[in-house]
Amino acid sequence: MPSRLMACTPSRLAAFDCPRRYRMTYLDRPAPARGAPWAHNTVGAVAHVALHRWWSGHRRDRTPEYGARLVAQAWQHDGFRDDDQSARWRDIVQDWIRAYLATVDPGDEPLGVERTVSATTERLAVSGRVDRLDERDGEVVVVDYKTGRRPCTDDDARGSMALALYALAVRRTLRRSCRRVELHHLPTGTVRVFDHDDESLQRHVRRAEAQAEDIRAATDTLAGGASVDDAFPPAPSAACSWCDFRSRCPEGQAASHARDPWAGLADLADHAAVGPARR
């Protein structure tokens, strides 16, 4: 009989870079306690919410200043050291959104904002939510917002399995041509682009299916009676500093040092006063 399709999202597949983290995130019930929320995640989440609401509002309201007000309305204090640090970063994110929206035509109505798309392959039933779908010259463009510490590159756009799977899912969901994927780095205003063809999309599908097979094999091994650490071993590295489950992972603790919940803001600080420098 054919194998049952694995239902997944790009983020679920990516989590298997550390099998233990994958298990704790998606399989353990009850779910293990996570560490304190990260301030840099708050920054990213609020920026996404503000842009979603900006595009979802009436066209006459779509001004850069309105976008900045939406940041203030959506602001959360999770992960910050104190109220002063939180307020400073609220102002920084407002500046990012204000500068980014100054480069956007508010009359360009997106095809979708926070749109869920899905597709099936021979082994996967993959779905995901796209930040924005634009229509340009009769084709659909996948737009993904980024607020990370470093500006994106064209190689990031080309190598992103998530963006490729989104493009494929757009084709299947909307039955429209979709080749272009874009990374919009909000702190710097830069935009990085890649135009997929059928072969490049299939390369990413093969990567995703191979990852899914590894996950399925680990899950079957666990079901067959193996220990959780044999089936889902840790993959310790310096990145363990940022893992939500570091406190529950001795190997991760040995491979990294503990970070304060606001530590990621130091990497973002370099972009705090940077204006838009679009491609």
C-alpha cells in the first residue's frame, strides 16, 4: 500500500535539525516547559502583526504613520529586561515599519495577507501561511518579512526551502503561476529575490521529502521500543544558546552558554538607525 502522506509545515521540517528539539516541540505530551520568551521574537511578531493589519485596513488609511501606530497598538513586553528597554524597541520597530511602508504603494492590493496555502507531493501534505501574496505582471509573488539580525542575501532567497514550498503551494492552491519569492528585511528595507523554475522547486521538494523520511524513521524507531534519546538524539551546537528547551538538555547546556531573554536585541541594534536601502 502507498505510504500515508506526512502532514507538515516548513517550520516543522526545519525543526528536525535537532531531533530532540523536534520531539519536545511536536511529539511530547504533555509538552515540556519552555524557557522565557525571547525579546527578539516579540519584535518579529509585532512587526508581522502591524503589517498584516496595515494591509487589511482601508486603503485610505495606509500611510507609514498609521503603520507605526499599529506597532504601538500591538506591542508586547515579553522578553525585555525592563519597561525602558521595551519602550526603546517599540520606537525602533516603529521606525522600521515607517521607513519600509514609505517604499510601498498602498494602492497595490495584495492577493492575500497571512494566506494559508497547501500542496501535496508523493510523500508530503505541506501547508503554510504566507506573509503576503502580490500579483505582478500576471504572476503571483511570495513575500516573506524578516526581522533577523543580518540582512538577507539572494542566496537566502534561493536556498529557502520554506519559500520554495510556499511557491509550489501557491501554484496548487490558487492555480496560478508563481515563480518569484522575496525576502523583505524590515530593519534595513532590503529586498532579496529569486525566480524559481520547475527544477529548482523540485530540488526543494526532494529536500523536504528526505527530511520527512528521516522524521518518519525516527518516529517509527521510537514506536518500535527504542529510547527517546536513541530515536531523537540531540544535535548540540552553539545555537543551543537560543533553544527554548536548553534548560532540559544537558548536551545543549554543555555546548552553549545561557543567554538573557533580551540578548538577541544586541544583534539587531546595528540596524536600529538604518534607513531603507532597498535592492
